[in-house]
Amino acid sequence: ADACADGQDRCCSATAASCLAHGGPRRCQDGDIPAKPPTIVSYASLAPASLMVNWTPGEYLSSATGSRCRFLRWRIEVLDDSLTWENWTRARDCERLPRTSEVACTISGVESMTYYWVRVAEWCSEARRDSLFTQSAFPVYARPLPATAPSAPECVLFEELARPLGFRVNLRWSSGMSMDCNFSGWDAEFRLLPQEASLTERGTAGGPWSIGCSVGDDRNLTDCAVENLATNYAYEFRVRERCMDPHA
């Protein structure tokens, strides 16, 4: 079957064993043999509003069969899953990639949060030798555009608590642009900063980030209090927005 150009009537000069699945051996002119369709190796969305597709060129396994295709370019097309099959769109940025053992291309400019099919073909200098398209086995969801980062939090109130509770810091920040984020909550985090021995009795190592306080439900509520911080230590604070889709 690998020697038969996927069973097209114009396709093969090979052994009966290799072409049995397509009706046995047939003889034809070499000029009629198209390039073998590529094989899609992987297809995914790894970055916002983009798709990544990897493929390998088609190669006939039988030495008795081959195409005289002189490689011209790749033809890569995408289709919004909500549209009809007449609406394939060319991914022109991928078309000029060379014919190597494995080809990878990022397709940009697609709509985020949308499912897309992809298909790939090899085009030849003579159109009659162009390969058929290979289509992805499933559509892929283009990742959402993430919310932009909020402003750095301001410490608007420092309050020492009764021993042994340490002290409390009230934080306030401004939200960024929500983009495709379906808001889930705010997390204010803190960590202990390293200090040299000259600043404290023994010196301290830095610590990991920990959640100090969280705000949910309302994106406009952009303040909260971090409590029970130890005295005589230096801390750093940061805020992140949580979304229903973690990629947003």
C-alpha cells in the first residue's frame, strides 16, 4: 500500500504484494505518479491564538515506485470547526519552509478559543504531481489570550498585631486587561527575602512563594490583607489573576 500513492487510479508500478490493498499491481507512466502525502506527526496549540503542526514528507517505500515531483512548496490550510468544508484558509507563513526530514510550523493569526482542523500537502513544480492533502485526525482548540499582569501591589497599611501574631500588611493593586480570562479570583503571594548576617543576628535565606490572601467572585475587589508575618524580616509581595482556564 505504501508504494501505491494511496490507491489513486493514476498511481503505481509495484509488486502485487505492496498494492494488494488497492486492487493489485497496475502499471502507469512515472509522470503520472503524484508525490506521496505528508504524515502529520503532531498538532497542538502551545501559545495563545496559534497552532503548531509538525509533519514529515511522504516517501514511497518500494524502489519500483516513486514520484518525479520537484518540490515547490508546502500547502498548509486551516479550517474553523464551525464553518463548512469550503472555507479552508491558507497558512502562508508555513508554505516556504524547506523539505526536510521533519517540518514544524507555528500558524499565527487564528482566533483564540476556537477549534481548528489543519491539512498539509506537498506541491510540485508540475501541478499534476502534487500530493493529496493529509488532514489532522481531530480539531485543536487555540489557546486563549491571557489576562495582562496586574500592577505591583502597594502596601497601604502596616499594622503590628498582638504577640505572638506578628504583623499584618494590607495590599492594594490595579487589575490588568482581562482579555480571554473568565475571572476566578485574585491570589496575593509573599516570600521571605534573604538577609545578610550584618542585618540580622544570624542572617536568613530566602523563602518560597506562599499565598497570603485570596479574593474571589468580584474582579473589582483588588485589595486584601496578609496576616501573621514575622517581625524583623523583609518580605516581597506579588499578585496574580486566576482564570477558569489556567492558560488565560
